[in-house]
Amino acid sequence: MKKISIYRAVFYRISGAFLGVILVIMPYGVAFPYTEGAVPFAQAPRTPDPFEDYSELKKICTCESGLTHFKSDGETVLRGVINRHDIGICQINEYYHQKRIDALGLNIYKYEDNISFAKDLYNRLGSAPWIWSKSCWGDK
């Protein structure tokens, strides 16, 4: 860990204890705690994009919810402003789609299931279910 010693470590004092920086960026990689040396950026762990291969769906959900599944309290699932039956990050309408949601064994109040159902809906019907927000995500 000699390379890390050339970088200044930043510590925060929280409740009388010192915590080190979790991630130290180095010229050609990233050093993670409890690892030997740097890991190249290409090998660094990353959270997969749930909308990978669904760029239009990502635009749609950005317009529908700002890519937010919960309200500001972090617990209450987002509901549509105009239509209260629209649920979560992809604003899935539970009134129209509940039978299919149940058949797939999904719960659209869960982040992952909301996106999974949106992908299913998009694969079957394209962008049609979100036509009312097309002025936001459609070609301009």
C-alpha cells in the first residue's frame, strides 16, 4: 500500500471515532479497503444499470419519475400525481396491469420488480403504455 501513502487521507470524526476514506482514487486505478494495491477502473466493482439495453425505457422512466422509486422520506413508494394508480420508478399502472403483475409473481412496489415489469411491458407493447409523457421523452 505504498502508493496510497503519497495521497492525503481524509478522515471524518464521527461520534469520537475516526473513519478513513472508503475509496482512494489513484492514477491508474482504485484502492479499496482490505485489498492489496490498486484495482484497475475496468475491474472495479460497479452497480449494473437496471436499464442496460433499454435506453428508451430509461428516458421514459426519467420523465415519469426522475428515476426515483420512493418519495423524499425514502420509504413511501412514489405514486402518480395525475393518476394515483401509477406506481414507482416506471409509473406502472396497477389498475390496468395487476393481472399480469400477479401472473408474473411480481410486486411493483419493490424497485426491482417495478423495473422488471416495465421491461416486460416494453417488450410486449413498446412505449405505448407511457404515451401520455411522450412530449418529455420522445424525439424533439
